[in-house]
Amino acid sequence: MKKINFSFTILFVLSILINDFTYSQCPPYPSDWSKRLTKNSYTWAFYDDIIGMVMINGTIAQESDIPLIKDVIRGAVNGWKVILQSANITFIEIPSSNYNSADIKINFSLGERNICGYANPDDNLITLGITGWKGDPLQFVPWYTTGNPMGVDLQTVVTHELGHLILGGQEWNAAIPYTIMRDDLCQADAGNKIIRKPLSCDEQAVRFFYTREIEINQIRHDNTRLSGTPVGRWRGSYFENLTIPNYPFILKIISPINSREILRGYQQLVYNPAEKYYVWEKNNVEQLDTIQNHRGFTVDPFIFSLNSCFNLTYPTITIKTDLLELPGTTGGNIEFRDPWYIDYRDPQYGYNWRNRGMQEARFLTRSLTGQFANGWQPDFTTIYPESPYPYNGVFLNENPRFEPGKPYYSVRVPQSQIIYSKAMCFGFLSTRLFKNISREGAKLAELHGVSFTEFNYKKTSKK
């Protein structure tokens, strides 16, 4: 049987939310503020054994006052609870009978160092004064649930003390617009200082210490914005599509520190010029450790932007075989590995399609017969059985030096095809081409590390 020498040829023909938060001007944060809460869920309880001990709404507390006091404390807790939703932190009320097991404890007590309230962030304990009004250790603190010019508003003080548990810190002065920093809430005219929910500056402080505001963008190779295109944000069971707005508007998301964000760049081709998804950037630095498009990021204190980056793509690369003893004749199969080819349904994220990246990319066999008898192209239109997506072309000059940790294309001859004495390669190829070519035909040519670079490049390997 006649043995046919086989070569490999590659030819190239170039065809010419928006969540934008605005705050009032707030002073710098004190140096002793920090992220005090470390869990996602905290239980709280109020110690309600106060009958006959606490002055409430002008009289000594009775059994009938307990539900009202709890409602007021609940209102203070819920004020912070709303703000902490962005940090994925919640407060859960438990019965007074389980007070000792609560994460956050709220009680009334005698003899505290402040005349109306004290918070201990280390123990998550809030103690409200019973006596000590106007510095007199024998005089009851006149607590009110509705506000009174000559009394102390209960919800205001609990709101203030909860702020210490959340951010720490000490009171400074009444002129600074933070609930936590007010030092006038227990004065004789404290009824005029009613602040029953956190202020806008408190909200900004929580977001600063507990979350990050991250700008999301989708950009072309020339750094222009792909306005109107979607970026997917994983919401636990589905990808929420966030649309990139027109300039000067900015798309931002709020994420808790140490949480994970899973994002998906737009997976369709864009035109004028033709470009497709290439890589994600974090803080304007390419994240080439993986180019998988269900891209996970841990939200650290220093993150400020995440960009889905597109690059120019070309549909006219042609990959073909060439039988050396029958010049101009092609046939058989080739195998191509493209880490950007979308052929994987990701079970971790709702079986949505994505590319495999370098870690998981497969060699896929392409026949050089029928419509591909003159060569095969990873073009913009042809659909293959593995996926509903075409290749959408390839990138040029992709990692020509095959640097470790960066993605690249690969091409090889299937194991079932026989090569004997030599192999040739034309077109857009860099080094590291053929290897393990056996004279006896037991092993076949493999082509790895392909970079589609320059015209009329030729590489020949003989053995």
C-alpha cells in the first residue's frame, strides 16, 4: 500500500443597574470606626423584666408598657436592618425568655456610666439607664416612646447605641451629622433631638465599611464603552442582565466585602468593527488566570471596577491539510482547541452556556470534506453540534511567545491519521509546532501553541 506523506497548512485571509448613589456631604470617618459585625445574621432580644423599675411616658413601667417598649426598640433595630441589607446582614428578634442566648442584648440597668445609654461593641450589649437623670444617681431617666421636650426619646437612643455596635467609635459633638457621634441625646432637652432612624451619613458609613460600590463596564479594544449591551450578574438562581448605560451615566453595584460576585460578559458578536468577549479586568488589570466568562470575583476592600473586555476578531483564518505527494489536495480531519469557544453548559450557574477557558478547553474534530474541502474556518456563522454558538472568529497575535498563565489556541492532527517522514506548516504560526512525529507512523503530528500572527510565515518540521 502506498504511503502518503502528510502536512498541515494554516492560511490567513484578512477581510478588510444603574445604581448610582448620591449622598449629602459627610465629614471624614473617625479613625476608631471599623466593620464590627462579622456574621450575616444576628439575633437580638430585649430583657423585659422592668415592671416597677423604669420611668416610661411619665409613669413607672407596667405590664401594659412592655409591648410598646418592644415596638420602639424594634423600630430602631429595623432602621439599621434596612441599611445593612446591602451588606447582606440581618437582625432577627428572639423572645425575651431567650435573652441570654441572643447575639445582641438590650436591657435597662442601674448605675451605668452614662445617664441614658451605653453600648459595648465587644459584647454586643446595649444598656439603657434607669436613673442618673441630670447627673443625679437617684433620679429616674424620663424615657418616652413618643418624644417629649423634657424627656429622652427611647428609639433615638437605641438607634444611636446600635450604631456603636455596628461601627464602634465614641461620641464627638452634636454638630456632626452622624447618629453615632451625637453627644447631646441624653441632655435635659433631649426631646428636641429626636433621630429615630440612621441619618444619610450613617448609611454612607455602613456602605463604606461593609460594602464596595463597584463600577461595571463593557468595553471595546479601543476602550470605548459598549453602551446598550448587557452584563449578567448571578443572583443565586439566574443571571440578572444589567445594561451598560450611555455616557456619562455609570453602572454600579453594591456588594458586601468578602462576598463573591459572578459576572458574565455579553456573549454575542458586536460589529463595526467585529469584536467578541476576550477577558475580564479588575481595577483595569486583565485577569488572565482564567478567561471563563462566568467570572468570579471576591469583593475585597480595594476593588473599584470590573470590566468585560472585547477584542477584534477575524472569521477568515483557514485551517487545512495538505497531502505532500498530491500537492493541492486536502482531506481528513483536524482538531482545534479554542478557549473562547462557547460549548459548555455550566451546572453551577443554571446550565447557562459559557466558554471553557484554558483549564477546560477541548480539542474538537473538524472534517475537511464537503463544504470544508478547501479548509475549515472558525467563522462568524457556522453552528457546530457542540453548541448553539459559532466560533465568532479568532484573535490575532494571541500569546505568540506562549507565556505561562496566558491563553492560546491549539491545533493538531487526529491520532487516527498517519504521518511518515515529514510535515510542513504554512501561515500564521509561531514556534512549538509539531512534536512526536514517528517515522513508523505509530505517533502522529501534534500542533500546539498556535498564534495567528503574520502573513507568509512558514515553519517546516522533518523527522
